[in-house]
Amino acid sequence: MNSFNEKSLSKRIGNLGEIKVIAKFVEHNIPVYIPFGDCEKADLIAEFNGKLNKIQVKTSINATNGVMKFSLSSCTFHRKNGVKHIYNKNEIDYFACYNIERDKVFLIPIELAPSTYISIRFEATKNHQKENIIMEDDFLIDNILK
């Protein structure tokens, strides 16, 4: 019974992220198309930059110590013969990441995304490191779609 509840909660969190991302695209007057079923690599398709872009949505809950972390892979370990899937540029064009606590959406091109997770900072590091640090303004969807 616990795995059903965890799976259900995970699905609800993912649904919240998808609707927030769709709303952001709609705010920017960008048409959104939703693939049929749960087996597609892309969660939605958005028409911008002169093409149809395949989007995989990732949602995280917390924002702690000045950083939000997003898993960029998908796992089916709850199923028999489950696997971890790492997305590639043939499957999607962008990750759209939504953080619940900060209520912000980020748009990351697949070419710039690390393979398994990404950390996006909303506060400077304590040691003032700037190299290899991704700040939220770098990928905030409102800034990307201007």
C-alpha cells in the first residue's frame, strides 16, 4: 500500500509541474500540444523559436541552502525490470523544471543539461564561487522566452 501512495504522490507532484509549465507557455502566447499517453519521452510540445520543441517536465519540491535540485532522468524501479532512463537530444529539446517551494519555472536546452541532475542556485555560494554555477536567472523561463 505504501508504494501506491508514494507513486500517487509522485504522479501528483509531476502533474503540478506540468500544469505550471503549460501555464507559463500560455502566458507567453506559445501554443502547447500534449502527446497522448504516458509512454512518450516528451511531456509536451511547445511551438517557439520557429519550431515544435519537445519538452520533458521535471518537478522538485524543496529549495534549501540557496539551491534547487532537479533529477533529469526518469526511473521505473517501481515496476518489474525497472530502469533509469537518461534523456538525449533525439528524444527531447528542453527540460522544463518547476520548483514548488519557489514557484518558478526554468527552461534548459538538452545540450546544456547535465545527464542526471541539475542544481540551480537562487543565492550566491558561501565561498563566492561563480565557475560552473547555474544561477536561476540564467534559465528562468521568462528570461529565455523574451
